[in-house]
Amino acid sequence: MEKKLRSQQWFGKKGKDGFIYRAWMKNQGIPADEFQGKPVIGICNTWSELTPCNAHFRELAESVKRGVIEAGGFPVEFPVMSLGETLIKPTAMLYRNLVSMDVEESIRANPIDGVVLMCGCDKTTPALVMGACSVDIPSIVVSGGAMLTGKFQGKNIGTSDIWRFSESVRSGIMSEEELNLAEAGMCRSRGHCAVMGTASSMACMVESLGLSLPGNAAIPAADSSRKVLAQFSGRRIVDMVREDLKPSDVLVRKAFENAIKVNAAIGGSTNFVIHLLAIAGRVGIDLTIDDFDKYSAGIPLIANLQPSGEHFMEDLYYAGGLPAVMKEMQSFLNAECITVNGRNIGQNLERAQTLNQEVIASVESPFKLDSGVAVLKGNLCPEGAIIKPSAANARLMQHTGKAVVFENIEDYKLRIDDPELVVDADSVLVLKNTGPKGYPGMPEVGNMGLPKKMLDLGVTDMVRVSDGRMSGTGFGTVVLHVSPETAENGTIALVKDGDMIELDVAGRRLSLLVPDEELDQRRALLADPVNQFKRGYARLYVEHVEQAHLGADFDFLKGNSGSEVLRDSH
């Protein structure tokens, strides 16, 4: 027996309610038979001119619509808040949970049988997936794709080079004029960052989870194949409605394990951790921060992409895309996991092949043995902290040095280039008050620039520790997501200049080498945390956001509320 379409709870009603639902749809010139008896497909669009990564989504949505119509569905496009990583202050992460609520309530409250999630810039992907999971109707992701590889002085460049350029200008190696020329050559087309930053990592995450069609992650935004995939996705979501294939059917425990393993193999963003934890919380999967270490173990770096390697997302596409990477590491994966195309992972990889071994290596001969995320514990981070070994300096992976403490981002900016700053190459830079509550929103400032006096000496990396995040395009020996954070009076709040800090990545430890008695005395002097915001979303955020090791979702958004709406509006 075919399941009754959810949309017919609106359009199939008799009396005044059905009259109103249908009549006002007809004012757009739509015949009644378009939305009566056909699957109504919502196209959740994060297009915005304030989100340059997603600025081509109007056009891409038209391809989705064609596919929906071809398959016998009726497409309806709707907007939600769009998060542009490059422009939003204080950080797009502050609003990820807000967008997830926007998506959840928009889907649930409207006559939609299935939804296409149009994702691109970093936070748009986890926010839309989190929201859709909380409703749990058939859903499929269409990513926007990466921009074409940048060009500067005959070399390929991408977002990861911004950090190198910045340090070069500060140390006098690069001129402001050269920086302006690099800026002009960086973003050559529509799309998100051209490296394996967070946006690309999120596209790979949804493909490895099974939430998108195979090949979705790597097609460049400017390539016509991106529109073809969008059209195919439009066709497929109609069939998913008929099959009643929902996110909860795809997002099983083993699918999350697959995603962690794939993120390790591609050198994916550290932000992957905080977003996957939040998604798991929405579908009731008991995923913990320790799982990222467990399932990354033994997975080598296969994809040679910046910032951990040399190449770019465009190169990954030409080399076979994510299916080729997953084919190379298939022995590590749970191949039986179902995906949105109705086939399992193993079936989807049958024809995948590597076309360029400089970009996609084999498990037997990888680019690097160290990959994935290392989860650290210790008295400095009792609930955990993370580091990305593939983007770190091997020499500093076991290191002890004196803390140079910055109380907040303003303190850091004020003193980092001070010639009187007491710092040497062995120092450990500590940045406080950049966690979920403390900033608020946990900004991407953890890969703080080095002190100018160190750059002048030729130092290119130092151990850095913070309760904040790092851009997926960033690199260096950077310890992130220290939990509990400073604003929750975690141990990081107790660190003082000159304290010895020990980093032992192999031993998975991050330790503040100060006697417990001294730490107890310092802790007794701390004031109770106070919410500095008296109104609005920021107040709600600080009151309800969980710590980084739990995914920084709101405590009241765990689980889902389903799709049923029992009461009418008239």
C-alpha cells in the first residue's frame, strides 16, 4: 500500500482550510493538479549575495527543479538564513544552530514531502543536515562545489596560502602590492574554497555518510557536471519520497564510522569533528569525541590536497573524486551502508577508479601515515582537545614549553607583534576565551599568527593551544577545541605566563605541568561564569550551547521532533 503523501494533509483537505491552502498556491499561476497527488519537493536554498560561496545557487536550483519535474514531483523553493564564512562577524559558527532551527521549522511547518538541501559554504552543510534530521523526511544534499584553482605568479594557490601570505607580509618577504595581486587571482570562479577546507570536508562528509549522490563532493562549481548532478538529485528525491527513504535510514552508526575514516584519508577539516557530533546528536547516535581517534587510527592520508598536501579540489575531481578515494580504502569501510540512491556503499564504488596517483594514492603507498584527528586528554583538557597530525610539524608533536598567554583575541592582537613580548621558539602560545560561550560562537582563530620577533628569526611553526577552532584551510601544530573552555572555568582559564605545557600527541596527552594544589588555589579565585548578553539570540546561545566535545549544539535540540503537525492555521 502506497503511503499517503504528507503534503496532502494541506492540499487534500476539504472545507475552508483546504480552500485556503490551494487557492493561495494558485495565485502563482499553478494548476491544482501540480500539487495534488504529486510529491511536493522543497528546495532549501542558502543562496545569498552575502555568501559568495553560494551565490550561484539560484541557477543550480533550476537544475534541481528540472529533475523534480521530470520524475513527476512538484518543486517549491524556499530560503533559509545563509551563513557566509568570509563575511559574518563574529563567526558563522555562532549561527549554525539558528539556521538548523530555521531549516527544521521551515520543513515541518510546510506541505513538503521531501527536501533537497542546497549546501556550500562551511556551516550551511551541517546546519541544513541537522535541521533536516530533526524532521526526518526524505532528504538529499546537493553541494555547490569548489571554485577553480587560484593562480598567482605562475603558481596554483588556494585559501590555505592566505596564512602563508599573511606571515610573509608581516616578516617583509612579500609586499602589499604582491598581496593585492594574489588576492585578485585567488577566487577565479563561483564556489567555495578550492582546498580541503571545511566546505570541501563537509561535502565529503555528506557523500561518505550516504546523504548525497556519488561524486557530489568534488565536482567544481563552474563545471557543467555540477548542474547535471543537481538535476539527477532532483529526480532521485522524488523516488526517495515514494520509497520513504529518510535520513534515519541512512545515518546509522556504521555510516558515521565511515565518515570519520574518510575524513582521515582526505586530511579533512578539524571542524568535521564538531559538526559530525552535532548531526549524530540529532539522529540519536551515541557518537563521542573519542570515536574520532578510534576510527581514524590506521587510516593513512590518501588524498594529496592542501592544507595537508599539495593539490586542490579541482585536481581531486579529475583524479576520480571521492569515490576513487573511498575505493582505495574500501577495506576499511562498512560497505553495506545504504545511501540516498538506494544502493549501498560497496555497490556505488564498483566502477570507481583512480586516474591520477599523484593526487589519490593507495593505502599501501600513501602520502602520509599520519592522518585524521588525534584526540588529546589531560588536565588541561579533561573533556578533550584535538589536533590534526597531517597538517602539523612532526618535530613539535612531542614538545614541552613555557606558556605565553593571551587572555582574549584583543589581548592577542595588541601584543603579538610587541618586540618586548617574552617568547622564544619553544614557547607554547595559549589563547583564552575563544570557546562556544566565551567569544561567543567559537571562531576560527586557533591557528594564531606567530609573534613577529619569531618570524624575523625564521621560525615557521610553534605549538598553539586554544578553546577555539581553526579554519579547515589552516595548518600548523595547533591544539583546538580545548574543553571545558575558559568561559566555563575549564583548566585553560588557570594557565599563566611561564607555566610549562607538555604536548604528547603519540601519548594523546596535553598537560599543564603545575601541581594540583596550585591549580586548586587558582581555581578558587575564579568568578562564576556570567552571560554578558542580556537579550536576543546571543543570550539564548550562551545559555544553551554545549561544549565542543559534545558538538556545540543547543542542549534542547538533541534528538528530533518528527514531521507531524496536528493543528491547522485557520
